[in-house]
Amino acid sequence: METSVGQVKPHNELDILVRPSPFFLFLRVFTVHLILGIGIALAVLMPSLFLRSVADIEILYNFKIVMILTMVMLGEIFTLVIIARWVTEFYVIKNDSLTYRVGVFFKQKRVLLIRQIVEVVMIQNLFGRIFNYGTIKVITSQALEGVYIKRVENPNKYFKVLRELSAKQQIEVKEKPPIGAIAAVAAEA
């Protein structure tokens, strides 16, 4: 398997991409368009109640067109921002780390080492079980409040992967002798 820079990755290296559920992308876009539809309906219907003369009708007609175009443009801008955020927000699970990346204009990256994971908890409510999404809480020795991987599709899969990696790293750490013990053995020889 080759990486993007042409280096060959070891066969057993893990590289899992975790994104928020597409269900939430749809839900957010739907909400924006619902609010947009309500706004357009109000822009069309409400000013008609205040007509007083023929001159008011011309002004009102121009006002409605400007309001509708403005709302449609704002709705599309919000939709693009929501989609861009969804595309650029993800986690990458590797053998030794969990990396969070987000951002279109202002990028953010956070790396947690698997060996620092103390506990992995899966949180899933009734709707989460129905629509197969949930939140995974990763508690590390550095951040006891936890890191939340929110709105993940198929959370049980990633929960198991993180739990197994954490357990494997803990076993590997316990099997390695402390650095001081290695120095003492070398000094005796």
C-alpha cells in the first residue's frame, strides 16, 4: 500500500477515516432550507398586509424580489459552509494515534496518542440506535474531561477499534522495561 508521497506503509498499519454521519449533514442542510422557506414566505406575505396605495405596490414588489434573492443567496452560502465543514471535519485512527482535523479557512489539528487512552466510552441514545450514529468519548491521561468524537456513523465499529488499540498499547507499555532498568543492566555488564 502506498501513501500520497510514494512511501510504502507497513501492511499492518491502521489508517481509518472517521466522519460525522451523513444523516447530520442532511439534517443541517434541511434545517437551513426550512428556515429559508419560512423567511421567503414571510417576505412575500407579510408586507402585503400593509398596502396603502399603487406606489406602495411597486415598492413592495421590488422589496419582495430583493428579499427573496437575498434569502436564497444566504441559504446557499450557509449550505456551502455546512458542506465544507462536514467534508473537512474528520478523525483518523492509526495504530499509535487519534488525529482530529477540521477547518476550511482556519485549520485545526489535534493528535492524541493511543497509549495515553485510559478509557473509551460509547454514547448512543434511542435515535442513535435507530439511525446508527453515536458519540465516542475518549478519556486520556492528559485530558480527564475526555475528547468527544460526535455524531459518528456506526459508532460500535470505531469504539471496538479504539478499545482494542488502547488495550494493545497498554500491554506493549507494560512489557517494555523502564529506561532506568535498561541503564542499570548495561552498567552491570
